[in-house]
Amino acid sequence: MNDQMSLEGPVLKINGELVLMVPLDVRESELIDCSRGISEVEGPCLKIAIPEWLAGMLRIEEGDLVSVNNWDGKLHIEPSTVGPVN
């Protein structure tokens, strides 16, 4: 994997599930490669489902802004800003 990239986007709730919808273009196909098995291409976007346990661990919820990157050849999801602990 030669191209490292980082994108930011909101967490959405679709059909009761938290998901990231990452807009894709040709250069971002590297994200597809490193997210196989946990994502699917839906139209012009990469749809990444966020399981409840992961959302709790990352302290993210619907509407939060998250960063997605492929540094070191693996998909990383992290909150852009960390919210208060409830």
C-alpha cells in the first residue's frame, strides 16, 4: 500500500446501525482494500458499519465527526474530537 490518506466524516444512523459513509474516488480505492470484510461499496461511498461495542470504546455516536485513515496498511477509525464520558 503506497498511498496513505486520512478522511473525515460524520457517523450516521442507517436502519438502526451506526455507519460511516466515506465518499470515494479512484485514489481512495486503497481504503477499500484495507477495509475488506467490514465494509461495502454503496454507490459512490464506502459504507463502514460500526458495531455497538466499538462505538462505545471510541465514545462515538450519531452525528460525531470521525477520522478514517489507512496508515500502516490497516483501517483506523478514531474520533476527531472526544466527547465527555457519561
